[in-house]
Amino acid sequence: MARRVPGREDPRVTRTRSVVLDAAAALLAERGYGAFTMDALVERTGVSKTTMYKHWPSRTDLIAAAVEAMASDPAVTGIGDG
């Protein structure tokens, strides 16, 4: 069994978080806050709800993280790439 190095995130976790945040940002841009659902995000990413809720305890936390990701890197969704 591989030992976990403190301060280093598993690359699979990093990739999953990135996929979910990118898809969440795109879904928010397409549908808006009110129509944003975890089920739509599961359908889009193939990542289970259980996994998403391990990273973000609530829909609101996930949306906040997606907005933060968009603010720090507008290329996250490709929005505005005219």
C-alpha cells in the first residue's frame, strides 16, 4: 500500500475536483443557480454524488467553490472565449 505524503494530494483527487468544478462552472453559466442540480452534475461528469459530497458538504459549498475557481481562472469554463 502506498503511503500518503503529507501536504500532497492524490492526483486522482485533484483531477476529480478539477472535472467537477469545471463542469459546475459551465452548468452554472448555462442554467443559472436555480436550475443547478447535483443530478445534472453527476450526469455531466460521471462522478458520483457520494464523491462530490466528500469534497463539498453541500450544493451551496460546491457552487461557491465553482464561482471561486471561475474568479481565479476565467478559463475554467471557456466562457468569454468569443
